[in-house]
Amino acid sequence: MKLQSSQNHIRNQEQKRKIKIGNTRFISTTSAYDTYWRFASLRQAIFLRRVQGCAPPWTDDEVLSRYRFTNVYRASDRVSQYLIRRVLYNGEQSPSEVFFRTVLFKLFNRIDTWEKLTEAVGPPSWREFKFDWYATSLDRLLERGDRIYSAAYIMPSPAFGSHRKHRNHLRLIEHMMKDSAPQRLAHVRSLREAYNILRSYPSLGDFLAFQLAIDLNYSELLDFPEMEFVVAGPGARDGISKCFADTGGFTEVDIIRMMSERAEAEFTRLGLEFHTLWGRPLQLVDCQNLFCELSKYARVVHPNIPGESGRMRIKQRFIVKQDPLPQWYPPKWGLTPTLTSVW
């Protein structure tokens, strides 16, 4: 597929298009709606070219070349790939140990923190967990000026009596383990039920509980379709507000589901080539994530559509890295990554 820029398609002023949903309801889109699909096609092509080992530039889209955006498929992102390969499936596979490792990693959501903590305490394990040992190790990282939290999510501090957030998070993990959260999750019958259990714990709001449920669903602890349940985060809500002038009374979750169901037809309508994740179509969590990334992308290409947040700049610049991108997904998905040409 020839490299192409989307700029000549999306610099036009906002235009509304009505889509009929069901027999009587309509939704009204803006020009950012078509940009959603073009962004997905271009961003996935960049990912696959990197997997192939192609030399940069991987696109001639000015915005994608200049700024950092996550991958189309959530499981393909660097942190998710590390979590799947190095955390979920690396170590004892009992519910308690998988849950402990996952929550410990995700509350900080930073590879560097996990690796430095592992150097200090050994392979993280609930069986060997000692609060003071872990807390002191994280204290030392902060004292020498290291960041221990990712900037990807806002991680509020649960109220467990400490003035230091990381100590409160360790107490939260301890509380969840003693409350038999892993054993309860091992017996749930749906992704929503798992989410409800996680949502019941202090400081885990709607979006964080959903993200953690998806992460645990990569493991053998949970095994539910990603098409079953989704929660729209703040970025996704902003993206939806940019793509639709009128949602026709549909909820944000309805809109995300509609996008996943219409994906193939919309790529065809726009003449776009979209390479799935080696046969895995876009899931609800991926369409949710795409709205979040579209929200950022539209700040530059659709400055006339402010959305809910009103933000006009993209903060994170893209830094070219030519490191290999080996892909490893949950074995239960049955994916076989191959070097499919996207040129």
C-alpha cells in the first residue's frame, strides 16, 4: 500500500452526515467521524511497518510523524506487551500470584518501576510480599529522583493512612489480597462482574477498574470476550463529542459498540485498507481507545471542533526508535503474528 497523507482529506471545514441506526433513529456526524477511520488505518499501518523492521519514515502524515499516539489495538502497545509477556505469563499462574503481579504492575504502570523494584526485592510475589520491604524500595527510587508512576493515567491515592501515594497503593494491594479478590474474580461469569468487583475498591474509579479488568482478562485468570463490555474514559468521551454533532440519544457505550460493528463497512466506504491484528477485528476496548487518540489528533487537524475538553495542543512528541517490536499476545487468542506487507 502506497504511503498516503490524510491531510488532503481532513482539512475541510466541518460537515455533517446523517447515519440511520435501526428503523427510526439517526445520528449526525462531523468531519472528524471519517478522520476516525483514516487515523485507524494510518496508525495501524505504521505499527505493522515497524513490526516488519522497515526503516523510518513510516508515514508521511505530518501529525502522526510529529506526535506520539498509542497503537490501534490496546494489546499491541509497549506497556501492554510487557505486561502480557513479562508479568502475566512470567511466574506462578495461581489466581493469587497473577492478580498480585498484575495489580502491582498496573498501579504504577511503568516498566522502569517494575524492573527496578524487581532488582530490589526479587521477582514480585504475594507469597514473599513484605510491605516494608516493597515500600522502602520505592522510597529509595523517589529519593534518588526516579519517577515511579506513568503519566498515562491519573492514579488517585487511596486513603490508607500514609502521606505517600505509593505506600497507600501497596496497602490497597494488601487489602485486596486479604479480601480474597483473586479468588472472587476466578469465579465471575462475565467481564462486567469482574469490573464490578474491582470497582468496589477504594480509588479505583470507573475507567481504572475497567482498564484493570481488561489487563486481567489477558491472563488465564479471566477469559471473556472483549466485545462483552466497555467503559468510556474521559478521552474517549471527548473524541465522541468531536465525531458526532448529535448522537441521537445513544449512550457513549452504544456509540463505541456501533463503531466496532460498522468498522469493516466504513473502511470500505472510504476506500481504506485496514490490516487487522492478524485476523482479530477491532474490539470494544480498541474502539474506545481510538476515540481517545482521535481526540488528540483532531486538536491539530480539526481545530474548529473543540470537543468537551477544549484542549488545542498535543503534548507528547514522537521520538523515532528503531528497536525491534516482537509481538506476543495471550496464547488463548490463537494469534500468529506474520510479516504482512503494508506497502
